[in-house]
Amino acid sequence: MTARILIIDDEAPLRVMVRQMLEKAGYTVEEAKDGEAGLKCVLQNPIDLVITDIFMPDKDGLATILELRAQFPHIKIIAISGGSRRGPDYLPIAKKLGAQHTLAKPFERQELLDVVAGVLSQFAEAVG
């Protein structure tokens, strides 16, 4: 069975790029522009893995991670961020809140695919 992945990021070009990378690798991919839209998508479709940006309008990635952990504890999460020029790196916080892995932007295609495969294989081991 093909893993279903949801990309949550307010930058449309990044969503499209990541979607294309993952679809070429054989995954089924959904997209959402922010945390609110992402949570609605998860309610409507079974999702195995969420890749969420940290800095987004409306509902940011940290709030999204907290809600996903509370409502859908089985979903794996990868947090991504280009960091904030104004403040600290929030990726370690994302990990403490429940993300299985983090990736700093920009990342390479193979780095993304390796992290996705690793997180999904942890999921398979936990289920199996």
C-alpha cells in the first residue's frame, strides 16, 4: 500500500516541488496552505505522514503539530523550516512537541526522500 503524505506549507512553489519529488518516488500526496486547511484534510482523508512548515499564517506548524498529536497520535510528522531571521530555530521545539524528524530548508531531494522513508519505516515497524 502506498503511503499518503500531506504537505502543509504556505509557499505554493515549495508545496509543488515537494509534491513532485514525493509523487515521483511513488507516494500519494495531498497539499494544504496552512495548519487549518491541513487539519481539515486529515479529517477527510487517511494520512500516514504530515510534512509541515513551522512559520505560516492562521495556524502555524507548532500549533498544527500539537493538534495532530492530540487528535491523530498515529500520524507521523516531519517539521520543516527555513528558520526565522528574527529569532530562534524552532525545529528542536517541533521535535519536543511530537515531530518524529525535522528538516531545515533548503534541503536536497535525496535528503527529503531518505527522511520520509526512514520515518515511514519506523511507522511500519511500530504497526507490524
